[in-house]
Amino acid sequence: MYEYQHTQPGTLVRILVGCLAIAFGSAAVAVPLVGGQPSAVAAYGFAAAIMGGVLALFHSLRVQVSENDVVLTFGVGLIGKSFVVNDIESAAVVRNRWYYGWGIKKIPGGWVYNVSGFDAVEIQLNNGRCDRIGTDEPEKLHAAIESVIGSTK
């Protein structure tokens, strides 16, 4: 049973990558109509497929907090990360720097997992690493993590 469960949409990712997928797909269809090369059709089709894949993988971030773990799942669920509650020392609401970007990135001291915005909850792990979980509900996520780490100590 989850203490907390929330899916944050990656609105800007959906718009930008979706538009790119549509543009490349449209170009792949239009190129043969104007007498273009088959290699151009393949290139545009390949680019459209890549953008569609990125969209499927990173269109949202689901965060689930249970008494045993904190689970992150991106998009359709092929990419994710989990943290064992006993490995979490503390949590704090933070604001990501703009250049941390979106997706999964290595940052000083740990990793950031984010699909939209700059709000996050930083979890300090027992091994000294600090990872950040992007969210549009930082206070609720923080309270959920604090409640489960408080019950294990």
C-alpha cells in the first residue's frame, strides 16, 4: 500500500518533443510527394521515431512512497529508480537550478530525476549521496517521505 502516489506530467516535454515528432513525421510523408530522396524519407522517419520514443519514455514522472521504498517511474515505465526507505537519512524541499534541466542527470553530490519545473525534494542517503526528485507537490512528497523514514528510525 502506498502512503503517497502522484504522477507529474512533463507538459513542456510533451509539447516540444510531440511537436518535433509530428514535424519529422510530416516531413517523412511530404518528402516523397515533392520528389525527394528515399534516404530523406528514412532520415525523417527515423527522427520521428526517436522523438516518439523520447516522448513515451519521459512524458511524466510517477512517484510512489510506501513504508519500504520510494519508487520513481518515468513515462510508460521502462525507466525508473527506487530507494529503500532504510537507506534514506533525511529529506528536504529544494529548488533545482535551471541548468539541472529535465530527465535524469548527474549533479554535484548525486542525481536529479525531473520532468518539469524546478521544485524538488532532496533525499540524503546514508552513503552520503543526495538525490533530487522533481515534483509539482514538494510539500506533500516531503511529508510522505518524512513520515516513512520517521517510522523506521
